[in-house]
Amino acid sequence: MKLSRREFLKGAAASTALAAIGLPGVAAAAEAETKWVKGVCRYCGTGCGVLVGVQNGKAVSIKGDPNNHNQGLLCLKGAMLIPVIYTPDRILEPMIRRNGKGSELEKVSWDEALDFAAKRFRDTISEFGPNAVAYYGSGQALTEESYLANKIWKAGFKTNNVDGNPRLCMASAVGGYTTTFGKDEPMGTYYDIDNATCFFIIGSNTSEAHPVLFRRIARRKQFNPDVKIIVVDPRRTNTSRIADLHLHFKPGTDLALLNGMAHVIIKDELDDYRFHGRHCVFKDNDGSERTFEDYKAFLAEYTPERVQEITGISAENVVKVARLFAESPNTLSLWCMGINQRSYGVWANNLIHNLHLLTGHIGRLGASPLSLTGQPNACGGVRDTGSLSHLLPAGRVIANEKHRNEMEDFWGVPRGTIQPTIGHHAVALFGAMATGDVKAVFIHCTNPAHTLPNLNKYTPGLQKAFIVQTECFHDAETTKYADVLLPAAFWCETDGVYGCTERRYSLTEQAVQPSGNSRPVVNIMMDFAKRAGVDPKLIPFENAADIWDEWRTLSNGSPYNFYGMTRERLKKESGIRWPCPTEDHPGTVLRFVRGEDPLVPADHPEKVFFYGNPNGKANILFRPYMPPFEPADADYPFVLTTGRVIDHWHTATMTGQVPELRKAYPGAFVEVNPEDAARMDIRNGDQVVLETRRDKMTFPAKVTDTCMPGLVFCPFFDKKKLVNRLFHDAVDNISKEPEYKICATKVYKQV
Ligand SMILES: Nc1nc2c(c(=O)[nH]1)N[C@H]1C(S)=C(S)[C@@H](COP(=O)(O)OP(=O)(O)OC[C@H]3O[C@@H](n4cnc5c(=O)[nH]c(N)nc54)[C@H](O)[C@@H]3O)O[C@H]1N2
Ligand SMILES: Nc1nc2c(c(=O)[nH]1)N[C@H]1C(S)=C(S)[C@@H](COP(=O)(O)OP(=O)(O)OC[C@H]3O[C@@H](n4cnc5c(=O)[nH]c(N)nc54)[C@H](O)[C@@H]3O)O[C@H]1N2
Ligand code: SF4
Ligand SMILES: [Mo]
């Protein structure tokens, strides 16, 4: 441990950390005797390629992969991954709570732990039916793990209770792409950043949440000063500090702004009539077809003046932002949780797509609606494999009988095996655990006792249901509720594929042996499922590579085709973007574009073909402005918003193990605007109470102009301050994603 830590600090890691902030990397002295193994960073959806340095069977250093999109760069979190592997907080042995919740976790053998877990699942299913069990997964799980779990639960146990944290994260983006374009996933890639002339960044704190991409944006601006950057965020984040135009506005009013921009674009005749005339269909909220004239009539009320009233953005700036968006040669939109985690998150996504379709800023390098993915494998692992309660692999849905039959035939199970009704989405699942409808849950690679909304309402579900959990760190809050705790091999202790924001799949190869008695989760799951009564014929795999081959074969012929990405190829290349139908196909940069996307026939009459919808066109949807679920009011006069800080990953179970990162952000705080602070006599470090309709908690104040007056912000990484106790659990009606970005609160100084 000591050796690897010292090596880490003086080795290549330090140089890549420097490279990430703009200095050239210095070759590490230890490089000569080090074996470098290729992988992907464990953290964000940027999906940076890494090389892990191994000496004497131990990972000792890390550097950015020069051949992946990050070109050798890493942010500090990525550069500090090695000590996380060897922290004394690792869970190294299987454990069970023999005498139920509240009793001690006891170390047991793998056989005993798996038999204990499997028996409970078997008994539950035979007494209460398959819908009394569930799987709750993660956008940080490997693709092979999510694909396998989806198959085991939907075809083996015969329940669609398969969901996961992407529901808390990307579900609204999925809803946006599928309602507008018919199929999920963006058409753009990171090359768009190098070619955009205007960035429209809305609801994304890219500088903290996607640091390596932010650097790429900043460099684009640095070398091309005419490039315009627009940031739409109620907080003055570091991201907004490089903006030409930062729209500081009332949280939760984006829909009005986006419709207002469309209004101005049409009024000023800045729309691309040829593009939307050929490639788009106008649709009312109920799905019925409408005309361009109807759309104009729908937008009539969103005058700049009315938008100013709703959003607080001046009418002048509404016009300005609309013109910048439309008139720039190539506009790239980037967005994240400020748009998705909203009670009208899908609609907000649709309205961003509308602007691109209306202006024709799509299907060219630099012009694209590119949703930033949060987790490293929400795209590849969960969205593409369909590991959510309403989905099936490769763009199929549970509700469609033909899709169910296709999957039943492929998986070799009788027709009718896959249930026709959708399972519980994330928030509903924890509700069903609290009522006792769901009695046994397998939780993998996520920490819901910390991250669900309205925690006071949902922790009773964790207390009541039988929980089998795979984890790496004792620190995770959810381990308090685990009846069976299974030690998972961490990151480069095993192998598997991650798929990031830009449809790029990259393989992490195994660099070192699993710590202690931990095991790769695919093996844990297969072993568990067989003991729990799943037909072994359904699980004809030895390892992750076998599972990858089945999934790759299944993708063949689908709109998510990556059949050409063999394991061998992924070992050689540093990430490939799908569609990629054959082994000699280089992967696709411009999806939906003839001559680029292999799924658009070479002789297709149109240059752009939105083949996700049967008519080959994209929908421009009429989505009216709706306010957030719980706006500020006379009793609770502030808006509370939550989010991330650069140096911690979510619940800090990993980043909290690294002293350098912990020191940067030792605990939660509340950002208060100086005007509000002065009025309430709050100074930096004073204890401030946030009281919402659910609960109240105290945080040290950070007086800063980051938040606009009337808004306060808390990060959610600190398990000593579970800020989600303060939050409501309202979800988007379509995506079922919670509105973590807005709730009403009282703010006062503790006396
Ligand atoms: N350092 C770090 N990076 C991460 C993660 C991490 O935990 N730590 N997690 C990853 C994951 S899973 C995700 S999902 C992403 C999240 O990445 P981001 O979404 O970029 O990060 P957040 O901090 O959740 O929130 C983004 C911004 O939304 C703004 N916002 C709040 N309300 C509104 C609104 O009504 N409208 C608009 N337009 N904006 C609003 C907030 O002020 C905030 O600046 O980060 C990924 N990257
Ligand atoms: N207030 C508030 N709440 C939020 C959000 C917000 O913006 N505000 N954002 C939401 C979003 S976007 C997201 S994505 C979620 C994230 O919520 P979670 O997924 O619950 O948070 P993580 O800390 O990422 O949890 C990952 C868990 O997996 C464990 N782990 C790490 N590596 C491995 C591994 O290799 N195998 C296994 N088995 N386990 C491993 C980690 O120790 C950790 O406990 O939070 C949501 N909650
Ligand atoms: S930007 Fe994201 S993927 Fe890249 S090194 Fe940092 S945390 Fe890892
Ligand atoms: Mo996320």
C-alpha cells in the first residue's frame, strides 16, 4: 500500500494531473519497468481513456490514454484513482446479516452468502410471484453486467422490475431523443466541440462535471475568439465564467426561454425552412400532426416580453440569444441535469431539439443537440441494453409484443415469458418496497440510501425489503440496509465495456487481481441466478467477454448496431463509436447522415435521414411552459437546488478515500447570495438552517455570488448531511425522473 501510494504520487499520475490543467505531461521515471494496461476512467460520462501502470501485480500509476478522445488528459479525480483501489475501506469478504436488519454483518463464505441470498429470492418468488423481486442497477455498472441482469430478471425470473440510477439522471434525455427522433442516443460526438461556432450550454456545469470536455470547449474558444459561448444557468458557475453571455435566470423556467427563442427565430425568419420542411413533422402535445402555421400560433404567446416576465431574462437578451443560436454557422447545444432533473425534463429536452430542427443546426460537424451523459456507462450499459423497467435491448420496448417476441426468440425462451406490463421505475420501486409489494431486491453499483429523493419516505423500503448488495466500500450508506453484502471487484480488477456520451464504447482490461475475496460481478450474478432457480441454459457464459459476444450479436441489424466491435478490436483500439456493423467499419461520427452512418442507405434520396421514426422524419413538438412542481412561495421563499462539486463523485465513497480530494471539499455547505446573506446577517461559516416541507438541516454558509438572490445550493456528496431528506419526490410524468433541481425552502441563521 505504502509503495503504491508513493509511486503513484511521484509517478505518471502527477504528470497527467498537470497535463489536465494544461501543462505538458512529463514522462514518468518509473515508466520503464511498468506494464501499462488500457481502460476507461471510473468516473464521469466524458469517458476518458486511461492507462493503468502495473508493477509486481499492483496498480501503481495512471495516465491518460493518448489514443482515446481525451488525448492523454485526465482531471484530478481520474488522476487520483489508484489509491481508491487499495483503500482499507474495501469490502473484501462476503457478509450476511443472519438475524435480520439491525444485527451485525458477519463474514461468511461465498457459498453461504450466495445460498442465503438465492434461497430468499426463490422463496419470495414461489410465495408472492416474480414481481415481488427486483434489480436496481447503475449507469456505472459494466455493460456486460447490465445486459446480464436484464436477461436474468426479465427472461429468467420473469419480472420487469429492472431499473436503476439512470432513471435519476438520463431518463429525461432518453425521453427527449425518443419522442423527437424515435430512438435514443445523440447524433453528435466530441468532434462537434472542435467545430462549433456557438455553444449553447444549458443546465450543465461542464467545468466541474465534465472537466476534460470543458477544457476542450475552452480551447476551442481560446484559439477561435469569435466562437460564442452562451450559458443558461441560475448559478454563476465556473462554466459561466468563460461565457460571452450568461443568462442568470429564475430556476425552472427554461421551457419559456426555449419557446421564446423559437418565437424570435421564426419572427426574424432565421429558421431553415428547407430543412424543417423536408425533415420534420410538427406535432401537438397529444401527438397529432400540425402545420408550421399551427406552430407559429402555438409560439405566439412566447414574446420576449412575456418570457422576461416568466424567467427574469431581459427581453433584449431573449432576442440576443435566439439570434446567436440561429445565425452562428454551427451551433452545439450541451445540457445535463439542470434540464433532465425537472418535472418537465422530457419537454425541456424536446424544446432544445426543436431549436436545432428549426434552424437546421443538426447533422453537420459542430451543429448538434448533444446531451451530456453523467455516468460513465449510462449510455452503453443501461440505455442501449434496455436495462430499465419499460425497455428491452437495442431500442425495444416492453409494451410492444413484437419486441418482446424478438427478445424471447433470441434468448431462447418460450413466447410469453417476458411480461407485457412494465415494471416499477426507480422511485416507485422504493415505494413498493416500503408497502411490502416488492420484498427482495438485488442492488448493484449504486447507493440509493444516499441518493434517492425524499429519503425519509424511501429509506423505510430499504429497511423492510431483503437487500442483496454488491459494493466495494464499507463507507456506502446503503450497506447499513444490506442483508447480504457481496464484495465486488473494483474497476481495473475486472474487465468490461463502458459507453460514454458520444456513442463511444471503450474496454477496460483487467490490470490486477481482485482485492481480497472480491469477485467480478458477472460471475457473482451468474452464480446467484443459477442458485435462485434461473435455467442455466439462459446463462451460457463463462465471463464478460462471452456476454459481450452475445450482446454484440444481438445488436446486429438493430439501430444500435455495433456487431463490428469484437473484444479483440476493443483491446487494440481506444474506443469506437457505433453504428459499427462490421469488423472493418471505422465507427460513425455523424449519425443519421448519408455517407457517414452505415445505417443510412448509400442511395437514400436525402442527406439526412432520421430513421428512428418510421416516416424518416423528426418531430417538432409543441410543449408549453409549465412551472416546477414546488416553486418558492410566501411560506418557503427560497429555491433550493443541489448538484456536484468538481472533486467528489456523487456519494464520495470513492473520492472520499483520497485525502487530496477530501481536503478540497471536506463537507457539505450552502451557497448563499451576498444580498440575501446581508439581509439575514449571515457570514461565511455561519450555521444556516434549510427547512423544507419534508425536513430541516443545518449547513455552514458559503457566501458567494454563484447563486442568484433567492436561490441556495447544496452539494449532495456528504453522507453526514443527507440533503435528499429535504427534497420532494415529484417526477417527470413521461421519464419518471425526479426533480432534484428545485424545491422550496426557508433559509435562516441558526441561533
Ligand atoms: N465532479 C463530478 N462530476 C460528475 C459527477 C459527480 O458526482 N462529480 N456526476 C456525474 C453525473 S452522474 C451527472 S448526472 C453529471 C451532472 O452534471 P451537471 O448537470 O452539469 O451537474 P449538476 O451540478 O447536477 O447541475 C448542473 C447545473 O444545473 C443548474 N440548474 C439548476 N436548476 C436549473 C434550471 O432550472 N435550469 C437550468 N438551465 N439549470 C439549472 C445548476 O445550477 C448546476 O450548475 O455529472 C457527472 N460528472
Ligand atoms: N440531491 C441530488 N440527488 C441526486 C442527484 C442530484 O443532482 N441531486 N443526482 C442523481 C444522479 S444524476 C445520479 S446518477 C445518482 C447517483 O447516485 P448513486 O449511484 O446512488 O451514487 P454513487 O455514489 O455513484 O453510487 C455508486 C455506488 O457504487 C459503489 N461502487 C463503486 N464501484 C463499484 C463497482 O465496481 N462495483 C460495485 N458493485 N459497486 C461499486 C460505490 O461505492 C457507491 O456506493 O444520484 C442522484 N441523486
Ligand atoms: S473528465 Fe470525467 S472521465 Fe475524464 S478523467 Fe475526469 S472524471 Fe474521469
Ligand atoms: Mo447522473
